[in-house]
Amino acid sequence: MKTYQHIFFDLDHTLWDYDRNVTESLSELYHHYDLLGLGIPTFQNFFDSFHHINYQLWDWYNVGKIDKENLRKERFRMIFEHAGASADGIPLPFEEDFMHRTSSKSHVFPYTFEILEYLQRKYQLHIITNGFDESQAKKINSAKLGSYFDLIVTSETTGHKKPDARIFHHTVEKLGTRHEHCLMIGDNPNSDILGAINAGIDQVYFNPEGKQIELQPTYTIAHLRELEALL
């Protein structure tokens, strides 16, 4: 085992439970805005359409095919149309309401606080995220995660998105450390793991669903508790 000094965490899907928080928000929105009356027959239909479109848009964002403004502008228009409803019926504040509700949710993955307390005694902890500054700051604050991290690095601030190695180089330089003293922990093989590989940084692939991937991470875990055995 190498001697690490700095641990980099992804936020969404790694610490902050994106799926649970988003599901709660979507359910609230479906009923609050009476989406049945706007042509979306069931919540499941709305939920499935959201996931299909949202992941597609974030894949585009991560490779530079769409920017923040257009992602937010197009998201629910595409979701409504995918669900079989007219995009003309989208309530004006829908996107902003979604962002506010979701970012205000506090659900994290099991053992998040325990592992952060354990690691904080031994390492300096930081976050590297492709999320947007405002929403990520709200999530961290809502989930009471802020006290664990020394540095929060976003793609919006640096101008580089994982898997671009430059967001990792920026973080290493800002910390005044060396790449071999850092370890990246994240759930996304195409951004977190590949990005760290591109930057010459060891990785922990957080894989609670047991997905098969082509990359070969330095380490793989299915539960955050497993980090105790590694670190």
C-alpha cells in the first residue's frame, strides 16, 4: 500500500445519494405541479424519462457537447417530450424548483460520516466534482459534509471536467503535493476512474451495484466501510 496524504472524493453517487435525493424531489414535483394534468400519466413514467434524458445530458456535458446553460434549458423540455407530454406545458419555475429541492436534500450513502471521520484523522480530504458550483455547495451544506473537506474543486471553477487530467493536475498543484501522494474515490468509471488514470493518480472504484467495466482501477469497493481495510 502506498503512503497517501490526500484523498479526493467524488460527490454525487459516491457520498451524496443522488438517486435517493432526486427521486424524492421528482415525486414532490410530480404532485405539486399536477403533472398528470399536464399529460404525464404516472410518476414512474416521469421518473423513467428523467433518468433517460438526464444521464444522456450529463454524458454530453462531461464530454463538452452541451454547456451548463443549455443543459438546464433543455432538460425538462426533453423529459416532458420523452414522457409523451408537451414541453409547452412546463411550469416556468420547474427547473429552478427542481434544483432547489434536490440540492436541499441531505441523504448520503451508508457509512459516509463514519468513514469520513475515520479518514479525516489520517489524511487531508477533498472533493473533485463535475457538478455546478452553486448546487454542489448547497448539497454539501445540506448534508453537513463541509467540515470534512479542505478543498472543493469543481469543473465549473477550473474549466476542466473529469476525465480531463487537468482538473486533477490543478488540484495537486493547488495542494502543493505530488500525484503519487493522492487517491481518487468515485463511482463513475468514465470520469472519476479514467480521469485519475489520465492524471497518474491511484483510484478506488466505488461500485455498490457490481457493474462490470473495462478499466482496471487500483482498488474496487462495494461499500464505503471497505475503505477502512484499504486506508
